[in-house]
Amino acid sequence: MGNAVMSRFKGDAYRQVKVEAVKQQLEEKFKGPTKSRPSERLAFYGRPKLHKEQITELEHLDWFDFLMHTELCTMNYDALTITDDMRFDHMVRMMENLKVPQTLRKPAKELLAFIFDVHELMHDNPYHNFSHVTDVTQYLYTLLLATHLAKRLRPIELAAAFIAAVCHDLDHPGLSNTFQCKARTPLAVRWDDESPLENHHLWCSRKLVTKHDLLGGVADERDRARFLGVVRAMILSTDMAKHTKLMARIEGGLAEDGFNPLTTEDGTNLMLQIALKCADISNQARPWKVANQWNEAVYSEFYHEGDLDAAAGRDVQPLQNRKTNRIPNSTAGFIQFIVAPLYEAFVSIMKRCSSMEAEIDSSAVEECLVFLNKNKARYQKQMNGEYVAPDEIEDELQGFAEDLRHSIGEGQRSEAALPGCVGRVKVATTLERCAVVLKGKGARVGDPAFDDLEDVAVNGDGVETIAMAS
């Protein structure tokens, strides 16, 4: 059990005895062989389930299913607290896991040289730096695996998606498109004020692809063209000025009966554009401690831009004005009006796909929405002058299933999916069965004893195992 939870029981002998009694009852009830499938995982915000001794148990799984159990496939990743050497290692591992070297017929060491050049092209900005590149790439990697999109893509499309994430902010100067256009920078002039940064990132990516001859081993011209087309579509979509058009495309597609974007190249581009957009603005879908660190980096860069505008006598944008902007207010608004609607649209379009193709799963994106709303609520508390603890990771992970239940509308509860890739089961039913287990033991739903349910593995029949962490 997590230390944060244990600390609430210390000094209360009676309650501790009661909790231990409940644990013993649960262990007795659920000990023995379990029917839960090894491919199940409660949540992508939880700890990975794969341990060395379990590898043989998982050998029968599809490769991408297997990867969902490893530590890089998680929403808890924190690219800010690791070294560059670790970032390089993670980038190469993700690249190898997605079989990019095999697809491009390039040894991993040659692709590492490509990643190193990406690192060299990234500036020492507070936010748009190599940490951000690693963060976005890892988030996209997790989305592709968790939603099963990785299985649905052609190998050349999967390789292109990875390269697009790695290259999406190449040579970013740390100053926005708005600044480029107002200051009439060389980038704004070169690209005639049309997505100057994104066009520059794309241009740099093409230069690196050529320098490292990434497509030299791809014999099929159609595959080469497809690779370049996917990279172009994904990178250019990250311009926030194009956000409204992207949302309109999603809404237009959903309005069409039988719309399945995965049946066409343009539709697949749309899915990958949404995935990269979600990854690019995913900071607030991370746990609170990680989200806060990224938020500080964002506003450090914003305020630097505002200072330059002020010094040049130009109007300062509200978010860049360190004198008048209130970070909790701005962040809560960004989540409410930009990030959450994009994630909701992604869920909707994926559910449309899953109704036609069983492999596609939207539940991991629904998990992200839960954390977005949790973090928005914390910023709203700060807006009201309330204290928010800097590190609430243990509590929020342990209470995840119940939080998801409460986040779902009354009319949808019976059909809601549990978080992670556990299949579609009834959340309310599962939690009610937990309540039955605890009933008569002096515990009720909401009591601290429920915090002892560190991990609930389920299938369509309800609770299968309740594993207690030591």
C-alpha cells in the first residue's frame, strides 16, 4: 500500500486492525487461481504489470499487446526528471518497439544518430526543448499502443508517426507564430506568415531525413511517398491556429453515417493528426506533480516572449503578460476550452471506429479525460485561494476507478468502461461487488478501507482478483 495512504492510518490502532481484518478477508476470498487474462491492465496511470517472472506467461500475446505491459507505455512518464542519456535510451527503445529500424531497413545505431541530430537542433528553451520532444513522443507511443492504433497502421505509417513526433518542433526558437508574424522575423517572411514555425519544423525534418538517408532502404516509391505525406500532415497539424479546422473535420466526419477514418489514407492522417495534437498538449493529462512542472516551463517561455514584445513596444498577449496573467485561471481555461474538447472528440471518433473494428479501444483516452478534469479542479481550487498539495500521485492512482465512475454521467454509468485495456465492463457493478465484499466488515464505500484496494483486475463477470501491495 502506498505511503500516502498508510500515513492516514498511523496512530489509529483500532482503524489499522480493522483494515488488516478487511485485507485478510479479501485475500481469503480471492486467493487461488484466477481467470483474469494476462493482457488486462487496470490503468495506464497505474504501475506496469509486467515483471520478469511474468514474461513467459505473456509470450503468447501479440507484440504490441505485450508492449502495453512495459514501463514506457504509461501516462505517468516524466521527461523532466531524467537525463539526456536516459531520454536517448527511451527514444531508441520506443523506436525499436515500433519496429522502425526494420521498416526503414536501417540499423538502430544509424537512427540513434538521427535522434542525436534532433537533440542538437533543439534550443535550450524553458519548454520547447528536447525534454518536450521526448515527452510528446512517449505520449504518442502510449496512445498508439493503448488504443490499438499501432496494430491498424501499416508499418510505414507507424514509422512515419514516430518520426513526426520526434521532429514536430525541430529548431523551435521558443517564440510563437504570433511573435514571428508581429516581429516580421525571417521565418515569418519566408513562409509568408502561414504557420511559419510548423513549416520550418517540417523543412528541418526533410533535411534530416535526407542527411541520414532514412528512406534509402525503402524500395517502394508509394511507401516513400506515404511516409513523407504522413510526416507532413502530422507536423503541420500542430499549429494551434489550425485547431478549429481540425475540430470541424472531426465533427463533419462524425456527422456522416458509416464514417470510418481508418479506411482511407486521409482518414488515417486525421487519426494520427489528432493523436499528435493530443500528445503535444498532453501536459495537463499527466498526474498533478508532472503537469505542474510542465506548466511552470510553459509560462516561463510565455513570459519571456511577453517581455520581448513589451521591450519592442508591441502589444503583449494576455497569456504572455506576467503582470496581469493568472496561471491557474489560464490553465483551467485551456483545459476546459481546448484540451478536453480535443480529447472528447478523439474518444468519439475512436468509438465510431471501434463500432466497426473491434481492435480499436478508446478507454485509455477516457482515462486522460479523467486526469484532465482532476487537474482542472485543482487549478480552480487555486483560483479560489485554496491549497493544493504538490504531490498527490499515490492518492489519485489508488482512487482512480471510483473517480472514473463519478466522472461518467448518470445515463452512461451502466455502459461505461473501466480504465485501461480491461474490456468493456460495468463500473458500477464492479464497485458494488467490492462493497458486498466489505459489507459486514465495518466498512462502507468511501471509507478508508477502500484505499486498500490497490489494484482491481476484472473481466466481464466482475471482480476476479484483488491484489494487495505489500
